[in-house]
Amino acid sequence: MNANTFVDQFARKISQMGLATPAILLLEAHKPVAFLGSQLALIAQPTLEFFLPRPLIQHTVDLLADADQIERLIVTLEHGSGVGEKR
């Protein structure tokens, strides 16, 4: 699975749960420290693998490490949830 497919699936899942607006808020607020979060996830990966599949962890680490992917996720969430559209 490539990065764009993962971002689209992740955004779809967040939107289906009705959490697009809080997710956008948190992503925007934590953009400056997202890279640190990716590094922490790498450190915690052996423990996380008890609870989550390895590909999910790796894709999440890749997402957090790349500011462009985070921005793409935010834009996808905004577009899919109607956030920011004029009524």
C-alpha cells in the first residue's frame, strides 16, 4: 500500500467515525512535533506490535514523519467532512 492510499483510507475511517473536525484540530496543533511522535512510535514499535499490525505502525510512522503527508491528510479530511466550506 502506498502513502496516498493509506492517507485516503485513514481519512475515510476518521470521517466515518465522525471525528474529522477534532482530528483536523489535533493534526494542526501537533504539526510541529509530529516528527518527534514518529520517532517515539519507532522506539515503542516492539511493544506496539503486540496490539497493532506491523504495517499499520509503519505507515503511521511514515505519515507522522512527513509534513506533506500530514497536510494531505488534513486537506482530505476537510474536503471529505465539509469543514471549511461556505454554506
